[in-house]
Amino acid sequence: MPSLRVRRGAVALLALAVVYVIAAQVGRGRLPDRIWMGAHYVENVQLLPTWHSLAEEGAFLLESGILLDSVLVSSGRVFIGLLLGSWIGPPERL
Amino acid sequence: MARRSLLWILSLAALIVAYTLVARAISRPDVVPPAEDIAGAFAALLGRGHQLPASDMPAHHHHSSDQVDTLMQEGVTLQASLAVTTARVLFGLAVGLPLGMLMGLLMGWSRRADDYLHPIYVLIRSVPPLSLITYIMLWLGHSEAHRLIPVVYAVAVTAVIPTYHGVRDVAGKYVVAARSLGARGRLLLAKVVLPAAAPAVLGGLRYSVAIAWMTAVGAEMLMAENGMGNLLVGGGMWSSRLQTRSDPAVIVVGILALAAAGWAMDMLARTVSARLTRWAT
């Protein structure tokens, strides 16, 4: 039996996901799909992608390895930054 | 106090002398600009017009005056760029601080709110502010919004934690003493918890100021036609498919100006914090 704190956290995250699903469904067809950037425009833009689109894009990014590579590169940079930063050390008094 | 000021001036002078010597020893003005180039670029960027000598530059190095001239033609000055970035930072602080403090206060004061909001906060704070720029541009177009919203967001996210801990860590004896005297609800919050949490909350102000500057300049470097970020990228480094030009003096002037502005705002935040929490010392 998860603790009250964990259950409440799960409820909050679930509520957030539900709100997003509703907003994406309501926005479908209502939100503009042509976005103007100055003199140019981008077409077929989903301002609030549906879960289906997100899953599809997520699967592509996973299968192509793009997501994993990007995560590894960024994590490596964060790790090196942490390592060097903590080695140099914060000043005693800011 | 006078001794401290003297030490400040001496250490600054020593730094300038050391830099000048190192720049001369390295003799690579395209990477480490001499102090006189920096001073020249500084004067030019203030709009006092000058031309730097190009005699001792390597052939592949396009001299800084090209860059400074381009900036001058575009009406870019150091003070105007600094004013624009400062305005964005102040906007971010004015909107982001109340939002972050409110969320931190709510989470710190109510266990129930903390349980519900904490996981969402952890998710939100993991998103780097600059990663929002493209999505904001899709929603709101190419406008001031994609420079301001990341700063507001960064400040708000940073302000949550000190407020949260400040309120949560208020010494139990204060709360118990106030409760035993009959203080409840709003009275307890306004007269005991908030004043006791103030040092921690205001301590977070300094971090928020630093984060606001970092985010504002980062956003300007990515997508802005003005401000310090634009000055650093547009003035300091320019590239096309055919050539790359750089002016390290402009970059150094920009970095020094940012350091000075950040330091001044940090001093202001420290002074305000010290004044408001004088009772705690």
C-alpha cells in the first residue's frame, strides 16, 4: 500500500495528464496549424500534439537512437560540468 | 570598511596588470585581446566612436573595428543593450518572484498542497528555460514573449525552493509558542511564519537574480535583435558560409559589462535583504 504522499503525487500527475489529453482533443481542429514567423510560415503544426502523435514521435526518436544519443550527450556534459564545478568548488562566501 | 575598499581596488588593479602581461606574453590578439583594444572597444560601444589600429593583426583576423562599425551602423551601444537586458531581467523578477514565492509558500505551508504539487514542480523545474523558446515562438510568434517567458519561468522555478524550505523549516518553537498564545491560520502565517522565513526567502532572491541574468542573455543569444546576448553574438562573432569574423574585444567588453551589472544587482538584492531582515541579525 503506497503512502499517502506517493498516492497524492500520482493523482496530481494523472490529473495533469488528463488535463493535457482534454486540452489536446479540444484544441484539435480549433488551434491554428499554420504558424507565421515573420514573412514565413510553417504548416501542419500541432500546437498541442495528441497522445497518439506524441507516442508516434517518441517511438521514432527511440528507434532511430536520436533520443538516446541526445540524452547521453547532454548527460555527459552535465556530468563533466558537475565534476569540474565541484572540483573547482564554490566560494566560501558568495 | 575603507581597508576593504582599498583591497578591492588593489585586487582589481592587480588583475588588470596581470591580464595585460599575459595578453602581451601570449601575443594572440585574436584570442586574448590587449587591454588597450578592450578599452577602445568599450569607448566605441559607448558611442564615443573610435577606430582601432589594424596593423598588428594576423592576416586572417578581420579587425574588431569592422564589427564595432557594423554595430554602430545598427545603432547598437553598450548602454542601450545593457538597458534592454536589465529591463528583461527586471520583468522576469517582477513576475517570476511572486509566482515562485507563492508556490513555495503554498507547498511549505500545507502538507497536502506539498504532496500534490511537489511531483509536478520536480517535473517542471527539470525543463531548461531556454528549451521553451521554440515552443513559445510557435504559440506566440516571433515577439518579445519568447525572451521574457523563459526568464519569468527560470526565476519562478528558482524562487520556489528557498521559500518552501524557509516556510517549512521555521523553528517549531516559534509556531508552538504562537499557537499557545492563541495564534491560528492567517495570523500565525503573517505574524510568525512569514517573518521567520523571510531570511531564507530573501536569500533566494540573489540566486533568482543570477538565474534571471543567465537566462535573459541566453535567450538573447539565441533569438533577439537587441540586448547583451545580441551584442555578444552579433558584435563578437559573425559567420557565414564564406568567412568568419570575430572581435574578442567586444566579447570581453560584453562579459565585463554583464559581470558589473550582475554584481550591482546582487549588491542591491543583498542590501534589500539585509534591510528587511535586520531584526534577524
